[in-house]
Amino acid sequence: MIAIGGAIGVGLFLGSGGRFAAAGPALVISYAIAGIAAFFVMRALGELVSYRPTSGSFVSYATEFVGPWAGFASGWMYWVNWAATGIAELTAIAIYVHLWAPDFPRWLTALIALGVVLIVNLASVKAFGEMEFWFALLKVVAIVTFLIVGLYLVIFSIEGASPANLVSHGGFFPLGFGPVFMSLQSVVFAYAAIELVGIAAGETKDPDKVLPKAVNSVIWRIAIFYVGSVLLLGMVLPWTSYGPGESPFVTVFTQLGVPWAGDVMNLIVITAALSSCNSGLYSTGRILRSMGQRGEAPRFTRSLSSRHVPVGGILMTASVYVVGVAVYSYIPERAFTIAVAISSLGTVTTWGTLIYCQIKLRQAWMRGELPRPAFRMPGSPYTNWLTLAFLGLVVVLMPFADEDQRLAFYLIPVLAGGIWGGWRLVSAKRAPATHVQQRVVPPQ
């Protein structure tokens, strides 16, 4: 439940509103295409986990099948992904609360939300688990409730809800084909963290039985939770009703004349954002500690409290969140979309790494160098290359999209240079140690 809930955040609850305004009803095509790519990423991860279950992170696969530098790079890009995602979640919380308290400073709302999730993460693993379970359950219940209500409205044509809304306000492509493709980057963000489902399944007592069911069920969750929700949003109200400043789920109930239901949904999407931010601190704290133990992150990230909480890594990520809140105070209208665009780069890197690692695994077991996993990627290697092509397209389209996506695209060489420089430093520190070990340890 926690893994499923962690994959459902503001990318769906808030971001879909702005995407509707930018692309129209055809947005559902973007969600379907990105959903197919997400499914193949999950199947690739499923084969990797079937070969060798890993605890909490996919970085070890990059190290094994590509090289130590790839493990270093993918680990840091995963951290960038979650760091940017957390900033997006905090800005989303401020947007949600602004609906109720328009005069309260948004940046202060985001800072208070950060304080809440930071206290929970620093308290204990048990506190995180209990909070995240109920938040995840609440998110799933909210989506299922909306799907039931939305279907009822459409089937009985209540308050103008009808499939005709998909085409009666300028057509299915009211703004042309371009915006649909340009929305792919932000739609990919909506599916970010879905790989947590595969990782969680691999950590169960019987992964051989649990893994296939968990991974295969993802396609149905994608079809129902994501594509189904977006399709119903387009049927219940005209696409012109939605905008970037409000959750489309709140918009539906408010415009249907049920403001109390809109308030309830607004409360739920606030908990959804808190949940995802909570997961981000939890994940990055443990990834940074793991990298710190290998000498690939600052020394202080290794620190572990008496309650087994990676304090150093959590505080490092939280400090980046504070910077994000500061940026939000200066450009509140753009902070969310900038964070989403940067986070998407991390998601694309993560997905691409998983797909490529599965290709290398397949080549190894076909040569007889490794055992053949029982759970394999369908259509490999063709589906691998198609998925990689899709991810490449997402990146290529970024400079042709809006200003915030272009900003994220121009950050690619900065991120690449930073990771390259970091790896050079790590390699330089390791080289003397390796030399000493080779000189001191006698040959066997």
C-alpha cells in the first residue's frame, strides 16, 4: 500500500489541471503513452529483481551491469529526482491551502509542511510507516471515490457530464497536436516513483510469487488510476474548466455545486502531497547514507540516530527543500512547474537506467553467464529500445516546450558536469586506497 501510495502524488492531483488547460482532452493520449512506457519499465525492473532482489534501491543494478560510475550517477540523479519532487509537493501544498487562506503567505505554508514531514522522518521509521500507510490508503480511496462518482455522473448525464465534453469544446485536439507531445515531460512526472512497487515486491518473503502479481497489476492501476481519472475529468467537465492553480478533482466537485465535497477533496490532496514529500525524505535519506558508506556522498550522510534514522541524509535533502521554499517565495507562479521539469529529468534517467540494465542482464543470461530469470521483460529487446526512444523523445522535446521545461533542459550539462566532477573526486580518493591494498596484500 505504501509503495502504491508513494507513486500517486501532485503529478496527478494538481499537475493534470494545468495540462488540461495546455493540451485539452487529448491529454489522455499522453497519459496512455507514458503509462505504456511505465509498464515496460516496471517489467524491466521485475526481471532485474527476479534475478537478484535488492533492498530499497536500483543503484546496485547500474553498478553491476554498467559500472561503478553508472551507480554513482544514477544514485545522484535519483536524489535530484526526489529533491525536486519534494519541492514540487511543498509548493502544491501551499497552492491547496491558499484556497482556504488566501491571505496567508504561501511560502510559510510550504515551510510549515516541511517542518511536519521532517519531524515525522526524524522521529522513527515506525512513525514514518504509520503516517505513510494511512496517507497512501487515503489517496487510493479518494481516486476510487472520484472514479465511482464520475462514472455515475457520466452514465446518467448529470450536470452536463457526458462523453461529448471530450469533443464539443473545440474538438479532441482543440489546441492542435503539439501541446499533446509537449505535455509528455510533465506527464512522466505523474508516474514518477512507480518503480517503488517493484522494489517493495522484491523485499517480500516470497518475491517469486509476489513480484509477478505486483508488477503485472501495475498496468491495471495505470489504466484505472491515471488514464481513467484523466478520461473522466474530461467527460465530467469541459476541459476549459480546469487550470494550473487548483486541483482538477477539487474543481469538479466545486463546479457541480458541492463545495463541501470540494473541501474534502482539497484536504485529501494536501495529505497526498504531504505523503509524497514524506516518501522523498525517507528515500533520499537512505540512498544518501548508502552512497556515503561507499564514499560517494558527504561523510555526514552516513550518520544514523539511535532510532536507526539516517539523520545526515534526511537533513541534507531538507536543506534543499528550504532552498526550494525560498525560490517559491520569489517566483510562486513558476516554482511548481520548474520543480516538475527538473524532477522529470531524474525520472527519465532512472527509467532509462533500469531499461538498459535489463538489456545487459538479458545479454548475460543469453550467453549463459547468469541464470535466466523466471520473470522476464515481454518483447525484449524491441520493447526496451522503443521505451528508450520514448524517453529520448521526452528530453528532446523539452527545449521546444515552455520556459520552465527549457530551463530544466539547459540544466542537463550542469548536472552532467557536477556528476562527472564528483565521480572524478571519488575515483581519485579510491585510487590511492586501491594502490596501497595491492602493495600491502601479498599475492595468493
